Amino acid sequence: MTNVFARFVKDESGATAIEYGLIAALVAVVAITGMTTLGTKLSALFTGIAGKLTAPA
């Protein structure tokens, strides 16, 4: 029984999987934040360009 417990304590594969999951979640949050910011700025840019194109000369 102690041998099984010792192997369980030494097994770090679950910890590694959790770490990879946390890294993936962090990358996803950063990507979503960046894309949202970029999308907002691009929308404002295109709105400004459209306003200049339709403005009377």
C-alpha cells in the first residue's frame, strides 16, 4: 500500500497537464483581448474613412 502511495506522490503528469491547461487559457485570454482591441480600432478607422469618402467636397 505504501508503494502505491509513493508512486502516486511522485507522479507529476497531472500537474503538467494542469499547467499546460493554464498556459493555454492565458494565451486565449490574451488573444481575445488583443483581437477585441484591434477590432475596435479598425472599426473606428474604417468609420472615419467612410465618413471622409461620403463627405461633400
